[in-house]
Amino acid sequence: MSKIIDGKIIASSLRRDLSREIISLKEKYNKVPGLAVVQVGNVAASSVYVKAKTKSALEVGIEVIDHHLEDLTTEKELLDLVDKLNNQNNVNGILVQLPLPKHMDEQKILDSISPDKDADGFHPLNVGRLSISASNNENLLIPCTPYGCLLMLRSLDIDLSGKNAVVVGRSNIVGKPMAQLLLKESCTVTVAHSKTQNLKNICRGADILVAAVGRPEMIKGDWIKDGGIVIDVGINRIEKSINGESKKKLVGDVEYSEAEKRASAITPVPGGVGPMTIACLLRNTTIAFKNSLKS
Ligand code: GUN
């Protein structure tokens, strides 16, 4: 049996700390961090995430500036909105929910967000800073999901230095920044992906396995090293037959029921990485606010 790394508890403790910090910043400066949340269109999953992000931000005392644009919005209109938000004093963080409609160039939009207000840490300058900086403790704007994964690993109070870490997935949002973070913790990092040969054997060597492939239960229980740590980033909605009845279920990228028999610690889905992503967004917004007070 493995220890369950409870993202709800760790995220709630991070939110409580942020909420206290925001109260004391408000007393000192008479203002609070502001987060602009931009959604284009009505992708169902995006609406769920945007709603959850907005609710959490308000709960910790962050002001939310909400912009919900229609699907047919042009790229120029979105660029104009980002430009306005870049220059708006009460906005410290800007989040443009992805994916964007197909007629837009996603990278062009992300590049247009001021690096100082980049609540997601997706701007090339922040990607570069993450790669160059020596430690993970500076006031960097770091992509939220991988930073949340790192906080979960740190919660285990083990020495990460020298551990074999395998990241399965090479996306800009999770896989690549996760690899950077683990490297700075002095892990030996392997990034595997859909073209990797012998994935099973590579996973079996992982002291730390981060699964971010977006395929339901692709990583089987017997791919997990005995005593390994499993961080499952996947959130996949599937139909599963339970007692002959077809039911909708959320599962991760790892076959949890078997993996938890081998792992020393594992994140559940739901209630694992998901809540951490949102808490880290609030952290980035607060960092951007504090940085704006210095300049
Ligand atoms: N879509 C899926 N994950 C994310 C995220 O972390 N940030 C944004 N902006 N969009 C997403």
C-alpha cells in the first residue's frame, strides 16, 4: 500500500498561506492582486477550469477581471484585449485559457502577454528564466501544473537529489517545464514520449515517475518500480462498465489500482495534481503583484 499524496490538502494549505499574505499586503499597500481571466469560446472543459480558477482566486482575496469572448472573436481583437490588460494597473496576472479557437495562433497570443503579468509562466522569457535560473525558490513565474507536482514531491520530505526521474510527456505546459524543475532539484531526468522505445523499461527504472501523456491508464501498474513515487497529471474522462452499467469516470494516465500496490507514494485522480495547478496560479498572480510593487 502506498501513501496517497493528497493534492486537496496541500493546495488548501498553500491557499491559506496566500490568503494571509494577501491580507497583510492589503494592509500595507491598500491594494490586492488582480487576475484577468480570458476565455474565448465555450469549450466545456475550459469553462469548468475557468470557473474553478475564478472561485479559488476570489476566495484568497484576489480580484478577478473576467473576459469571456465569443468563438468568432478575431485574433486581432484578442491581441488588442491583451494589450489593454498589459497596461491596466489593477491587472497583475493575465491568464488566457487554452486551447484557443483554431483560427488563432496560440503562441502569438502567449507571446503578447507581458512577461511580468504572465500568470501561466508560458511566455518565452519566463520559459528561458526557468531554464537558466539555478534554483526553484526564486520569484519566478513557473508553469502551474509542473510547479504543483514539485510541491507534492517536496511534501514527502525526501531527498530528491540524484533520484532517477522519468517524465512521460513533452508538452510545453507540463513535460518540458517539469523536466527543468526536476533537473534543478538535482534529479537525473529522462523525458519520454509517444515515440520512446521500451517505455515500460524506462518507467521501471523511475524513482519518480511523472505521467503527463493524456491517455487514460496508459502506464500500467507493473511499469512502476517497487517503492517508486508516482505523480499522475492525467485527467481523462472515460466510460467504464461498473456492475454491468456504463458509468462516466475520471481516470489518470496511470493504472492506479495496480500502481498503488507498488509505489511508495502516489497522487490520486481526481484530488491530486488538479487542485495544485489552481493554487499555483494564485501563487504566480501574487508573485507578479509583489514584483509590481518593487518596480
Ligand atoms: N489549458 C489546459 N491547462 C492550462 C493551463 O495551465 N493554463 C491555461 N491558460 N490553459 C490551459
